[in-house]
Amino acid sequence: MTPAARAAAAIDILADILAGEAAEARLIRWARASRFAGSGDRAAVRDLVFDTLRRRRSRAALGGGDNARALVIGALRDDGIDPDTLFTSDRHAPAALSPAEREAGRAPSPAEAADLPDWIAARLAADLAGDFPAIAQALRDRAPVWLRANLARGTAAEARQALAAEAILTEPDPRCPGALRVTQGARRIHGSAAWLGGLVELQDLSPQMACAALDVGPGTTVLDYCAGGGGKALALAARGARVTAWDAAPARMRDLPARAQRAGVRVTLAPARPTGRFDLVVTDVPCSGSGTWRRTPDAKWRLGEDDLARLAALQAAILDEAAARVRPGGTLAYMTCSLLRAENEDQIAAFLARQGRFALDGMRRMTPLAESDGFFAAKLVALNDA
């Protein structure tokens, strides 16, 4: 594909995303329908779409509009490329610029340059204080790729060596055993022997750090109450914990048995809502995902204030349900991939006010400035059965 053809494809894809289709699903649909596109073409179109969604407001200003065509015009200008060189009306290229399009576009305002909806920017500015400008800028860029060395299969050093043999280079992080930041060859991970053999799993640094901070070992009983794809369940099982996974939407766990087999660990899928008590209950609750908007940038443009209120109510309900599954002396771990206080510190304060048998054993907010994804983790200890 020529650069012009890639721009045309991105316009078509963005139009459907702006109409409501999820970005990842739309890109997969395009890739399956575009057998002529090589791996380099697919990567380039994907990058153009995701980078534009991350910077939608600023690129709308540069392109003179918030429609798909204007956004791609703005993306080219943002990258120092004259849109006239690609918008030529040639075969597979977008139609040539109109005089109005050529004259439209301006430098983004400070609010537009933050690339956030105004109401979210106001909340984050209040919640993050002096860190807000730098975090907002970080959310405009691509997220790094992190791997977790699966200790059930080998050491981090062995994982690095195996990856390097296939030109996938990584750097360890001294704050978290097993965390490997990919510096080269990220697109080769899924075809690598290290991946296929279960020696590594994709997992961001922030949730890796949150899991590493939990006291588990051989025989520890763990309930992953909102398991999703099972990344945390696998990480805890690799340390010898006896993990039961449950999710209100069981389809989210459909790949977990195969992933556990590949990783060489055992995770039990609960056939129904779990009963009994556990040493540790992990609740990685549904949230705004504001800490991961570099990875799912279309989500930040869909979130509304009513959605945030609904999520907060759901989070509180999950905390109360999960609390009943913690044995006396056990731990309830609350996690979100959110940067918003309403989903994090405020939830913990409200829970402690409702639940007399729990005490706070520490909480931590992680951000792209010091860790990787925005993430929040709190540990709550069950004191008694009162």
C-alpha cells in the first residue's frame, strides 16, 4: 500500500469508529477484509488510527474538523507532512483537498492540546494536582509494551535470553521481579517461542507491581473475583497460589484455561458465583479505564459523566460482595486501571465507612510518569466477623 492508500484506509476506519464501532474490532475487520495489506501496511494503518484517536482534539484543530477526513488531514500536519502530497484523487488515494480544507486548520488551544474531553480534564486536574499536565501529555503517546516472565516456566534472565534469540529485546525493571520492558521487536512477540511456550505473558508494569505487592505463596487460597482475561490469576498462580477465577461475564474467561495450560499453572474456573472464604480476594473492578487510554484511546471519547456514576455504584457493590468472601485475617485487594479519585480513594473511604470489619493496609496510585499505565491498588485486611 502507498502512504496515500494507508491514509484512505484510516479515514474509512475512523469514520466507523466515530460512528460508534470499537477501534480494535474495526481494525480487525479491516485487516481480515484487506488481504492485500502486508504486515507493514497493517501496522502503519493501525498506528495512524490509534495515534489520531489519542490526539483527536488537537488533530481536529489542525485539520479543521472532527470528522474522519479532517482528522487524518490534521494527523499529517501534526507529523509535518503536507496533506496535498497524499490527498491527490489518484487511485486508492483520498480525494484532493478542497480550497476550504486547504485553508482550514489552526494551532490547538491549550485545552485542545491536552486531548481530553473538558469534563474529564477538569476532574483529572483536581485529582492529580500538579502532575496533571505531564500525565495528560503522557496519555497522548503510545504506551510501552511490557512482559511478565512466567516464574512457573523459568527465570526473567532465561526469558530475556529466549526473546533475544528471536530479536526481541527487553530491559528488566528492578522494582518488580519478572517485569520486562520491550525495547525492540514487539510485533514479533506472539509468534515467538517464548510466548508460545508460556515463558512470558503480556502484562503492563503497573498491574505486575500491584500483584507483586500481595502476600501469596504456595497454598494461599485466592479468589480473582473479576477475572476477565485472567492476567492477575496467572501471575498469582505462578507464585504457587491456589487460584479460583470468576467473572460476572464468563465469556471474558474463555481463553483462560488455554492460557493457564500454556503457562504451566492451575487456575480453577468457578462454575457459579463463588461461596466460602479465601485468604485473598482480588477485585480488579470495571472502571473508566482512564489509566489505559493510551491503549484504548477511543474509550475516553465515549465516557460520559453518567457512565462514571454508574461505574462507581457498580464498584461499591462489587466491593461489598467480595468482602463476604474474605476470611478473618485475610486480604481484600481493590484495583482499577483508573486515575480518577471517584473510582479509587473515594471508593476505599466509602467502603471503610460501610464495613466495620476491614482496615486499610495501604494504597497506591500509579501513573505513566513513574510506572506505566495509570493504576490504583488498595489492600484491606479483614479484622474479624463483626
